[in-house]
Amino acid sequence: MSNLEATDVRRPLTELTIAKLDKLEVFSSIDSTNTYLMTQPEPAPGRLRVAIADQQVAGRGRQSRRWISPPDSGLYLSLAYTFLKIPEHLPAFTLALGVAVIDALTKLKVDGISLKWPNDIVAQNGKLGGILTEVQSGAGEGVTVVAGIGLNLQLREQIDFGAESDWAHRAVDLKTIADVVPPRDLLAGTIIECVYATCVRFETRGFEEFADDWRQHDFLKGREIMVDMPDKQITGIAAGVDADGALIIDSKAGRTRVISGSIVIAGLTESGQ
């Protein structure tokens, strides 16, 4: 794959998005695009800044897990956006971003993508990518959120996630599932465009605006799962998400809402079948 250029990434962006973009930086190698943006000045309300890398040497995932980021094998992109006011149910923003990624891939004619609560992008029962959201600042009534998106495009070798994931033992890439792998600059620009639109919609309408779309791509629904939480474990059938983005589990003890936890999926073998 050729190295990314900022001018090429900008090409798919609309004039509105470009007008709201404070800065777009592309790195050949970086520790983590999220870590970098967390140290940079936050954008003004309604504005964004973006960092993209060909390689991350210290990529991070949810719950401090390592995000494997081989050089020139994927898309590693982070976006900082400042909400004028803290949106209701802010943790559900991660779920809305999953819908944005699917929207971007659909525009590029990549189908068959699912979302695993709360932040995994799934294809063929394997991990295609992930999303990491972090709060950078919360001064006044507003809040700046840094959202990292990683997608496997063309892996040189099979990756065994092992202990780096609570459910996926293998990675899949776009080359495996798509007839044509979109160029990284086009993919990056399309994702930025869809994520920015999602930020605006989420700020005014919250997760309710995305809930139905998320449910259409729910990878867990109907599966037997175990959720490992700090104080207990719950085993039951995944029954979708609530209006605020919480995971719903039906068990013998009744219906439970889960805000956070690690998930093990029954019957999903290491081969992903």
C-alpha cells in the first residue's frame, strides 16, 4: 500500500466538513493516534481535528488492551470533536460511531458488516476493527471526545488475538470480505465524513437517532453470552440494546441491563465458526 497523503484524504470531504476541520495530520508511524490527539489542543465546539497513521507502535483498545497495528496493513484513524453541551447518554456515542463506520463501508460497496457491543466491528465471525472513545476534556458545559477507529485492510499474516480480545481469536480484513479493497485515502475520507455527520446528529438527537440502525447490525442478538463484570458474571441471551445503549440480557433471573463488561460468546470457537 502507498503512504497516505493528507491532500488525498481530504478529497472525499464535503465543503462543510472541510470548513469544520481544524487540522488533518498523517504520520508514517506513531505510538497511538488516540494518545496523540489526547495531548493536543481540543477543537472549538462543533469543530474537529484528525490524526491518521500508517503504523501504530503502541495502539490501544478498550480496557487498556493492545490494538495490533501492523505497518501498511490497516487504517488507524482518530478524530477529536467538541460537543457544545455534554450529550445525554454519552457512552452510547461509541455505538453511534459503529453505525457511522458501516455507513462509510456501505458507500464504498462493502457489505456483510456487523457490530458487537460495545465497540467491535465484525465480519465473518472475526474482528475486522474496533472503536475506542475517550473524553479529552470537559470544561464548562461542553466536552471533547477523541474517537479512534481501526480497520484491518490487508493483513500480511493471520493474527491470533489471544488474550488481547475477550471474544475474537482471529482477525479478518477487507481483502477477504470485499470484491475490491477501497484505497485507504478514499476509505479514510469517507469515514471522516460519516463520523463528522454522526457527531452533529448525536449532539442534537442522541443515541435514539441511531438505535434502530445499530440493532439491524447487532452481532450478539440471540446469542448465548457471558458478561464478566467487576462484581459478578451474568449468563443469558443477548436481547439487543436499550434506548441509552445499554446491553440487554435475558436470563433465568430476568432481564438485566449491562453498562460495561467483557463478553464471552458461547459456541464461537477459535476458528470463528
